Amino acid sequence: MGNVRAILVGKPQDKKYFAEYKQILLKKTAKFNTPILYNVNIGHAYPRTALPYGALTQINFEKPEIKIMESWFA
């Protein structure tokens, strides 16, 4: 996990198992002190949003907000 700078966690559909997922993730990542943003509208929950792989991204954990800093299309 040395190259991971943050983790984005999608919102579980119907918020099912959210607390369980969060506890497991916190336990597994505790020694890395990696910032985690939960309940992002990606994956299987509504509304859905696509995120491009490998794009330069800025994450504001205070708001919370995600900004893609470069073009999504070549």
C-alpha cells in the first residue's frame, strides 16, 4: 500500500453492510494511516458516477469533494 495516497469507498446499495465494511477497512488499513472517503456515489448505489482510471484527482476530505484535474477523454 506504499503507493496508495487515499481510498475512495463507494456507497453500498441501500447502505447495506456499511458499518461492517467500514470497520473491516479501518482495521486493515490502520497501520498505513491512509485517508478514506466513504459513501462516494460510485459503484452500485444510486446516483451512479463514473470515475476515470489513472486521472489526476484532487480529493477534499473537508467538504467532501472529488475533482478530476485533467480531461476524461484523450
